[in-house]
Amino acid sequence: MTTELLLYADRLYLSPFVMSAFVSLHEKGLQFRMPFIDLGQRAQHEPEYASLSLNSKVPMLVHDGFALSESSAITEYIDEVFPGTSLYPREPRQKARARQIQSWLRTDLMPLRRARPSTHLFSHVESVEPLTSEAQDAAQRLFAVADQLLAGGFQLFEAWSVVDLELALMLNRLALSGDSVPDHLGQYARRHWQRPSAQRWIQLPRASA
């Protein structure tokens, strides 16, 4: 199997879902091209892109003609097809737990995600509104689950996983906006934010909207 790879990204490189796929490809040491899709111009709905992606979303991975969208499907595909750094635990129960955490981070905590969008992660924000009560409740749930999962450690499993990146990203929605985050969780988030593959994404030049 060859490694002709395309990762379609949002034009402003603000999507945490594209970041997850981007980091996964770098962790595997893969060469890829990254065309961008202008979401502001609704380019994701152009017939050629929409027919490939099935759901008109980014990211989309194209590997030798096989197109796949939904970032968790992409990261799992990358992990199964390409050798190198494991993106998920290999032990079945740990892998199931990793996928559970990943799914929870993507489908819950909506008030927090609305109050602290990804623009707070990848571009300078002068000031932010105080968290709503709903967002504060979501933040406390995030802290409680992270505490339980990490139990004072600095990664979720015996080895790094892509889910560490995604948990750190959610915590950094708060930390990088100047919100209070428990010290040990802030340290965890900073540790995984400094991983070289994550820094490659963070340091991408970003155009204005």
C-alpha cells in the first residue's frame, strides 16, 4: 500500500478535528498534502467535495482514492493502516475506554465549547466574556472526569494516545482563555500541547477570516 495522502482542512486551520487528524499523521511520520476548504464560502458543499466526504465536513482524508471523513474514523484508520507510534491503546478494554472518552469529548460539554470556541485555542483573543452558568457546570464536569481518568498522572494510558491531545485541547479551551483550571490539569494540558506534532499544528500560519 502506498502513502499518497491528502488531508483536507479548514482554510483558517481552526478546527480541533482537523488538528487531531493532522497530529495523527505526523505521529506516524507520514508525508501528506493539506489542501484547504473555505468553510466561509461553503466550499464543503461543492458537489465534488460533498460526494467524496459523504457529509460535507472537514477533515477529510484521501488515501489512494479512498476518502474518509469524521476525524475519529480518520485517526482510527491511520492507526490501523500505518505502522509507527500507536494512536490508541492496543489492549481491547483500554482502546474501548479511549474511544469512549473521545466520543464524550466530541458530543458533550456543548455550553463550554460555545463559550470557549476553537478561536481561543489557535488565535489571540483580547478578552472573553465570563462563563455562563451552564458553561461553568460543564467545566466542573470536565474537571471531575479528567481527575478520575488521570488519577494524578500525566497521560490517560501507559503510552501517549491521540485522546490525550483531545482532552488537553478541551482543558485548554479554558486555560488559554484565562479561566481557572486546577493546577495539575493545567500542567497536563500544557504537557500535551507542547508535543512536537501538536506544535506543528499550533504554529501553522493562519490567515485572517
